[in-house]
Amino acid sequence: MVSPRVATPPLVVTPPPIVTLYALCALSCLACGCRDAYRDDLDYSHRVVQTWSLDDLMFDGKIVQFESVFWEPDDSVSLRELIVNDQSVSGRDVLEIGTGTGLISILCMQNGAKSVIATDINPAAVACARYNAAMLLPDQSLDVRQVPASDPSAYSVLDQTQTFDLIISNPPWEDGTVAKPADHAFYDPSFALMDSLLDGLPKRLNAGGRCLLAYGHVPAIRRLKTEAEKRGFEFKQLDERELDSLPKDFLPGMLIEIRPPQNTSIVSGGRFTTNDDEAAMRANEPQSDDKGNLSDSNAKPDPNP
């Protein structure tokens, strides 16, 4: 099946697909001089599909798109506007899941984010994001992490204690089979990525934190709403369009905000309870005195001690 997420031709497209990154670097040097010499931490072996000129970028520069890396500009219009115009990332720790070309993470850094971690499961996307960040943010360092195919869950490359003020993603929209790395941009098998992303929010979001997701597929948005509400999360469409009036697949993508309750936590068995519930459970548990003797906190005093 061909996914509806097919990029529309950009207004400015250079160079043609056969041009390698080595050649692109040489052309850039001839045109305007090089920012840096060859860097050992960048992968120059990928073919360049096209480059994009965007008004969102805060200084002259283009986003380079490597072969097999997905990029559809209309997918994330609302998300980019929020980053650039509303100071939504200023001073905040940000995680982007599925960075692709790295554009969204780069915009976050350009607009005052305190820190940004970008992840992707496609090796070409990781290389592409690192290259774009090096060219567009020569004085900063974007932390781009490779998600292993053996564990494609949302937070697999993070330390257990890492938390964020903002988690953002333009994730794959459809349930489908992944046959090659590029397919990860289109298909989320059994919506495992969506579920793992939601499951980890109570642990990964700081107090007052928010999760912003961009979807342009009505069935996926309906499922996201169901799964978020099942977990007790707030689901909010940051879009004036009515979901019932939209076709199954649509552009621009719709921005969704997900917020778990501030007192939500995950307990054993994957069941979501509130901290108040946990406190009540602890209050009903037998308590021990200094000598290790167990007592029932709810037991009535003996009228005849």
C-alpha cells in the first residue's frame, strides 16, 4: 500500500537527486564559503534528494534532505508556528521523537530551548539531522540519537532519569508493516510507538510539561484520543478544524496537545493511578513499629487492653 504521506514538490529544489553530499558541500563553498572544514563526526556518504528554503529559519540556510529521509512541509506547519511565534520552547528541555531532517529540533534550538534531544530509528535521518544542525547551528551542538531497531519504543535511547518540559513528534500516522528504514516515517506497526509514547509521559514530563503531536490521519487521531483518555490524560486539538469534516488523510497536519494529570504515576502492572490513590493504599497497609512488629493502621483500639 502506498501511504498518503507523499511530499509535494517544493518551490526551490537543489540539487538533483544524483548529487552526493560531498558535491553539495563543494558547491556551497564555491557559492558562499565554508563554515567549517571536513568534520569527522558527520556522515558525507548519503545522496541528497533536495534542499529546502524556509522562512522559519532565523538566518540564511537550507535544510538538506538525504535519500530515504521523509519530509513533507505541510505536516508540521502548526508545530513550527508554535515554536517560532509563541516562545513555547524558550528556556525548556525538549525531546523530539522522530526528527527526520532535524528541522523541528533546529528550530527549537534557534528559538531559545535550554536543551534538545532528537531521536530517529532511520540511520539516514540521524545522519541528516546531524548534518543540518552542524551547518545551521555552527556554535551549538544538537544531541541526535539513533533508536535501535531492536527496541523502537519512544524512550529507548534515554537515561531512566531524563525528563523534559516539552515532548514533540510528527510520528508515523498509520498502522502498517515496516519493510525498510524509510517506512518508519509512514507506519507505526500496531501503533506501538504511539502507545509507548503515551505510557511514558507521566515519567518523562516535568511538572507543567506538555506533549505536542502532529497527525494528518483521522483514524490515528481518533485512536490517540481514545488511548489518551483511557489513561486519564487531557486531549486537546490545537486546531479550529472539526475532525468529522476532514477527509481520512489531510494536510496540513493537526496539532494535538496531550497532558497527563500532575498527580498521575505508573504503578505495577501498567495500571495508572493517582498519587492520592497510592497514599490511600499505603495507609491501609499493615505498619511496623521500631521492633518490626506489624500493626494494622485501620484497626480499632482494644476497649479492654
